[in-house]
Amino acid sequence: MAKIINVIKGTKDILPQDVGEWHRLEETALKVFSKYGYQEIRTPIFEATELFARGVGDTTDIVNKEMYTFEKSERSLTLRPENTAGVVRSFIENGMSRLSAPVKLWYKGPMFRYERPQAGRQRQFHQVGVEMFGIKQPAADAEVILLAINYLKALGLNDLEVELNSLGCPKCREEYKAKIKEVLKPEFNNLCEDCQTRYEKNPLRLLDCKVESCQAIFSKPEIKEVIFSDFLCEECAEHYSQLKEYLDKAKVKYTENKLLVRGLDYYNRTVFEIKSNDLGSQNAVCGGGRYDSLVKNLGGEDTPAIGFAMGMERLNALLPKVEPKLLDGYIVSNSPVEAFALAEELRAAGKNVEFDLANKKFTKQLEKASKVARYALILGEDEIKENAVSVKNLETSEQIKVSRENVSEMV
């Protein structure tokens, strides 16, 4: 017997009995995002490695540790670890900057990161997200946050908590970075290896560290004072203040978190996360923010932008199971030719029906019908002679005989 080849670690089959949960996420996204004027975009699963190195940032764990990169015809290619960089590349390449702002796009699909598999997180995972281009005003930030909230609520997640922060602009952020480096300099040797690297390349990412020893350092009063200091310039402070006004007007509950920096280098000004308290445990289900310099950094015109992404596996873990949809009818007959013909007639009328391709015993067919369909469509010798079908309601056991031409109206 040949050796069985199993699924690769960190990847997972989505089986027929589970696919309804994915349809729920996708169909709700289409419905909710369309209300806000977003159109779906589908970008390639692999891109030039340089796109992610420049777009996501060479100080991130994603680029340094987690990307699936391979060589083909002397060119470095990478399976996408996230989709914002790919959408920005498409925005530039396809001349979308010439469209009237805002340009609103949404996406869904698989992403790839080489990290430790755990509940709700795989090496091939799926995200649904949005990107808005061309609007610098805080009204865009507020709309994107509200869109994320409304999508989650449409899925049935109502106990939500929004965390908010502003990372400022390059000017005020550089001054803040310098202060962080200065106050942490005496503690440099006590930082974890990753934080020592971040100290030089992007000290703001230090605040994102989850290592307990580093968190203890950041909690020291003199260091905490710098971290929580008000560093925003007047323009960034005004943008942040107006955003909060919009959210207050929309009755969005939020908390401000100075340690929220997100794990990607391209963010500026607004960053946010949304957590769900459903099922009794807190789970981050959405993350996003503004990336006003990314389009220009990837070769496009200077274009403000903001977006978010959600892990679809995480969402499915929080939501109730979707029961598989029953067929409209299952044809029970000892005449496979007649059953075949009736099935095609009903499918042409828009009905979801099946019949027994193996022509098993009548009782076996009825047993199968009771498991997979709402109605058993019985086509015995008498029914065939009379050009009729006996329609049995499998929930109530009521049965009536109708003419064959009218059967589609009964199921």
C-alpha cells in the first residue's frame, strides 16, 4: 500500500461540512462593505519579495522570520504574508490614483506566515480586509473603524472593545523615538534579542514586545513616563482629536492605549484594534490603521490611505457553527433514468436536488433523503405511469401526490 501523504503542518483542509462558516464571512463582507461603497479586489497569492521588504518593513518579524520566500528564474518571490502591500501595488500599477477619491477596496483570501501553529492561527491563514485611498481627513479613519464594527456586529459579535492610539507623523514620531532610545539606553543589555535589534532599527516597535522581562522594564516609572508622554505635533493632535469626536458622535466606545503600535512598519497616525469579549474570553479580531506614506514608498504618488484586516479563522472560532443546508429534495426511485430526468428538470427550475446514482434499495434511498433533504420526491411505478410525483415532507411526514409539471412549486 502506498504511503499516505498528509496535509502540511500549519495548513488545514476546509471540509464541506465547515465551508458554510466561510460563506457566512464572505457573504456578510460583500453585503456590509458594499453599503459603504467598497469593491472587491483579488491580487496574486505571490509577489516580488521586495514588495513586502519595502512595504511591510525590514524590521518586522514578518519579513525577518515568517515569510515563505523562494527563487524562480533568478527572481525572489514570496507568498503574501498580508495583503495591504499587494493592494497598494495594484493601486499604483493600475492607475487607480486617477480615479475620484476615495478609492475603496476590499479583499479576502489566504495569507502565509511561517510561525508556530496554534488555535485560530495557521501557517496558511485567511484574512478579510479593506483599504481606502485618497482621504487624509479623520472622517475616513472613523468610517473605517465603524465599518469594521458593523461587519463584526452583522456576524453576531456584539460585545466589542475598540483600542485606539496615534503614532503621529514622521516628524513628531522621530522625536518620540529618540526619547525612547535615550531612556532605554541604560537598560539595553537587559532587553530581549529582538528588542535590541528594534532599538536601532525602529524603537517604536519595542512597545509591541510581549516578553515579560521587557514589559517589566517598560513599567519602570521613569521609562513609563516617557512612553506615555504627549509627543504629537499640533496637526497630528488635531487629527486624533477630530477622530475621537467622530467616534463619540457615532457612540463608539473606545479606550486609548499608548502601547498600541501594531506589528507593521508602515503605520502612521491612527492605529486601532478591536477585541471581542464574546464567549467569555477576550480575542483581538481586527487590526488596522493609517499608512499615508506607503503608496509613495512603493513608487506611487503621495496618497493618504487607511485600512484594516481580520483573521477569518479567529472569527469562525468565535461564531456558532453553521448547520449544513439541506437539499430542496431527494428523488427516491427504482428507475434511475426517470430520476435522472426529473433531477435535471428541477435543477433547471432552480431547485437543489439529488438522486441515488448507485440505484440502491428504495428503503436506503428514503433513509438518505431523511438526512440530506427537506422533501423526498418519490417516483415509483404508479407515479411514472401517471406522470406524477409523491412529495413527502420529511419534517412532518405529510405526503401528497402532484403532477410532475407542478412538483417544483411544492419544494
